Amino acid sequence: MKNRFASNFKSTFLNITTTIALSLICLFPATNAQADESTAPPKFEVEVVIFETLALKGWTEEFWPDNLPIMDLNDEDVIAPPRVRPQYNLLNDEVSLMTRRMGYNILYHQAWVVDALPENQAKPIYISSLPDEDYKSRLEGTLLFYKSRYPHIEVNLELERKIPLVIRPDFAKNQSIQEDLLPEFWRFQLKESRKIKTGQIHYLDHPIFGALVEIKYLPNYKPDGNMIDPELPPATQPEMPSIHANDEDVPSNPNDTSTDSAEDPATAQ
């Protein structure tokens, strides 16, 4: 009788111990998953619009150096985050107003889902707009998004733009170059770092071209959500998109620089 009780007690104890062990094994993956979620960097939608300013006086308002360094970027220097479907862009309304009549030509418009990493861990996004016509502007550069106490962006953009015929004499004089020695294109740089706030449009100014930037915190972002375009290549290789203005906004004549005699186009706010 004593041995039977001991045997039953031992069997019951083993069953309870096994049940507890199995419960803990099942619990650990969920706990680890929750820990991974809590330690994952926050996600932000980061959007940029880059545009040319068509008013001509910016060409001769200041001296423009002709010795800008050539950008040399390797694949490992940049990232290509998931790109957002156009219908989820934050700046679509602003872009719809930035027409040639208002003194703008859109060169590039894209949004991504980006991890908010510390500055020492973040890598820039590669930006490029290569024209399909010889006379159109060429854009290349990077946008870096990171978060310390506040979100920050850094842009380093280079624009190669055709010198309008109508201002070539004045531009040559301003640059102290003989007009017949003036090249067909000139290169400009926009380099700026700024603390930004979510939900606000930030304007990066330049007499020749500029950028609008807006970010949005995505607390409930899911990787399989429908805001990411599945048609795009994997986000492991830098992309070289070619995003230009609509055909009606691009001059058929390379020397067409009409801006409805506007002085300075209004900046989008």
C-alpha cells in the first residue's frame, strides 16, 4: 500500500513537472517575440519632394563655385528602404500645386518606411533622377534620417542644370567667365541638416532648387501592410529611380524658361 502511494505520487509529480516545463517552453517564444517588438526601432514614413525653381534671378544672385566634389557612393554606403505606394504619400496635395505656372518643376517625389536609428547607426537613402532628354536636369544625392532625442534629416543633393540661353551673358559675367567658354550645364549643391517634427512640412531652400520633407510616425506599421508597393524590387539594393514632372510640365523647347514673369515662386508651407 505504501509503495503504491509512493508510485502514484511520483507519477503525478512527474506529470505536473512536465506540464509546467511544456508551458514555459511555449511561453518563451512569445516572450522573446514581445521583447523583439519592444526593442525594434520605431518606424517612420519619410517623404521628400525635390524641385527646380524656374525664376531666373537665382542664377545671378550669388557666385556659384564650379569645383563641387563628385559624389562617389558604394552600395554598402546607402540603403534602399521599402518604398510607399503613391496613394499614401503625405505631400500629394502640395505637389499638385507645384506647376510650371507657379514656377516649379518637380524632379523627384518618393516616400519610404525607415527605421528611426541613432545617428551613428543610420545610413542615407540614395536619390537619383536621370533624365530621358539631354536638356533636362540631372539630380543625385542622399537623404539621411535618424533619431536622437528628436528626428533629424540631412540632405546632400547635387543638381546639374542647363544654363538658360537668355541669361548666359549675365551668368558668365557673374561667374567671371567668358561667355564662349561657359559650359552648357552648371552644377549646384543643396546640403543641409535639420531637426524635424512629425506632421510638419519642412522646406529646404536654395535659389536654384529645393526640397520639401515630411515625416510621419507609424506606431502600428506591419511589414505585410498594403502601403508598401510589392511591385518594387527588394530593399537590399540601392535604386536609381527616374521620376520626372508630367509631360505637360516639361518644356518641349530646351530654351523655354518662361515663368509668367513671376518673381520668386511661393514656397509651399
